[in-house]
Amino acid sequence: MATTGSAVAGALLLDPLSLAALPIADKKKRVAIVGTGVRALGMWSKDVASAYRDKVEFVGLCDINPGRLEYVKKAIGFTCPTFTDFEKMMKETKPDTLVVTTVDSTHHEFIIRGMELGADIITEKPMTTDETKCEAILAAEKRTNKKVIVTFNYRYSPHRAKIYELLRSGVIGDITSVDFHWYLDTSHGADYFRRWHRLKEKGGTLWVHKATHHFDLLNWWIESDPSEVYATGALEFYGKNNSFRHTHCRPCPHKDKCKFYFDMTKNKTLMELYADHEKHDGYLRDGCVWKEDINIYDKMAATIKYANGVNVSYSLTTYSPYEGYRIAFNGTKGRIDAWVEESNPIEEKPFDEIVVTKNFSTREFIRVPQGTSGHGGGDKLLKDKIFAGVTHDPLHQAASVRDGALSILVGIAARKSCETGVPIKIGDLTSIKPEVKRRFAEG
């Protein structure tokens, strides 16, 4: 796959024009995966091997849990070797590309070492969980001359791409402010509090693990860099905010009265992937949402200032009766509104709607057909970009390491603001300095 940018660098020399695509080669790309959880199983293994069989060859799988590792290999039908030792896998298989789908707080270890051992990197979001690790990744990419691709699939969904097109068309003039409010429901939202994500030290809080997606969309839509964040957050619903709790759902004595009881035994994949291999690492996939060790926020709000003067009002709620988001862009000539409900919709519709209201004029309703792959139709388009040699990128959807860094830096700044009670400047966190106008590779 072609790229039109030079290697992304750290500090002020960091080049944001590195496209998220692997270099073209006559032979198949040798790909290895570290972290064989549900994300690797569902997104980065079997589908990739099937859809891009002429371009990709999987040469290794690695995980600290040997049982889960062997299950995933069998489930996807791979014949490549498996490893519990990352260094051994990299040195024996010599992959061109390493896919990183481990616990967020360990991403930097595998990204950096993977590049040092000669691989380009495809990493799940968030790229990492704090500013020190972020700076280390930027420096390693510059030092090794390898590439880091951050998989922001939301950019590729038709609805979000249409919003980008409308904003660039100037239909509402210059953007002045944005209202962006995301709702996680009592199924998906609660799941973050069952898993390792419930711990700040593992996922950096949902400011980083989840909201990274949303901050990347904002950075992309606004086409400027975030410069300052002020935020508040609280844990007022899950965790200690309940009168009863247990270790996890399967043996729980309170299952008859708990509305958040999760019967994992009804999900064959989760049972075979996680429950059958708990003995190796003790990880409980159906952990109790009322555990007292939960130390992340379940409600969050932030004011984000951008270098070009745009102000954003953002919030994330994790216990909503429905899942989706509302967003509005205010401009000098009008306003764009969108409301996307991803679960429990009032009515089933094969499209998502965008409303454009011009000053002193009427409203226009734009219907965007829903995508046919995950994340609003973005998953397949993202993988085509990475693996199928798609180089045309008129909407600048390919995300570089700089994009990955700026998305997490908003979340890191928000987390720090919650902890300190003061606004946090993005430019104080790493060597990346906010730019008024983002630069993109041509494509």
C-alpha cells in the first residue's frame, strides 16, 4: 500500500503527513498479532486473512494467556505458530507489520519494541494512555523510521464522512463552536465497568479509552488542533454506588435482583475465549459493575478550545437508556445537527439523518445510507485503506501517529483537569505543539 508522506517524527520535526497505509510490495505482507482477545478475533484476524488473502500472510500470534492463544488460533483456522514470548515471536517470524490489540496501558511497549525489531505498527485506539508513553512512541517512530497506524474506523463511516464533506463545503460558513454529547447505554456502557477498562491504570479512564474516538472525530472535522481542555468527571453510578456486589456475575448470589446481571454462559464465544482460560491469568470477563476497585469516571464533561478559535462542549454518559450521540456545529452562516441512535431506536431506519439549517433560510434534511460493516460502516473501508492498496484519500480519513497522539492528549488533558481542577494546555504535555490549520497528505 502506498504512502505519500515521510516517516512521522517526534518533537517539532514531527511530520503529520504520513498516511495510514502500508508500503506497496510485490510479496505478501507478513503480519503478526500481539493480544488475542475479542478485538483481534473479530476485527484483525479471520476477516483480514479472508478478504486480503492475496496481500497478507499471518506469521504469528502472541498472548500472555496460552489457553486463549490456542483457542483463537483454532477459531480462526490459522496455521501460524503461537507465542507467549513477544521477543521470540518477533525474532523468529520477522513480521513486516505488527497488529497491537493488548490492554491499552501496554500498547507503548509493543509499539516501540515492534518498530525497533523492524515492523510497521497497526494499533488499536487509544495509541497509549499517558503523555510520557505517547512521547516515547513519537521518538521511537522517528528513530526507527517505521510507521504507526492508529485505527480510527469512525472516520470512515458514511454518516461521519458526509458531515466532513458538508463542513468543508462551507454551507454553514466558518465553524465557531460544536456541541457533542455521547451516550453509552446500560449494556455497552456497563460492559466497560465489568472488564479491565474499569481500572484507570489499565485503560487511562474512558476519557482515553472510549472518548479517544470522539476526540479524533472532532480534530478531523474541525481541521485544527486542540489547545486547552477543562473537564469534570465523577463516579456516581457504578462501582461503590450500590448496596450489594460480588466478584463476577456467574456465581453472584444477587443475580435475581441485579438489573446488570450478565449471563455470559449464553455467549459461546465469550465462554470459550475467556471463561475457559481464566485459570491462566485470573481475568474475569463478567466482572461485577459494583466492584469497589473501580476508579474511572462514569459521567464526564469537557470544554475544549482549538487553536483556530473553535470551542467544543463535550460530554460522555455511561448509563443511558439508549446508545448514540447528538452533535451540532454552529457556523457563521448556519448550523449542522445530527442525532444518531445506535441502540433501541424508536423506529428502524436504513439511513442516518443530517439537518442543515442556514441563517435566514429553511432546513435541509440529508439522509445517509447506513454502512454494512461495523462502526457505522467504517470497519471495511478502514481495512481496505490499510490492506487493499487504496491510496486515494480525498477526505483525509487516514490517521497518522500525530492524529493518534492528539486524540489521546485531549483525553489525558481532560483526566488531568478532573484531578487538578484547572485547565490543561495540550502543548505542555508532549513535544507536539498545536497548529491552527491541520496539514494532511494529498490523496
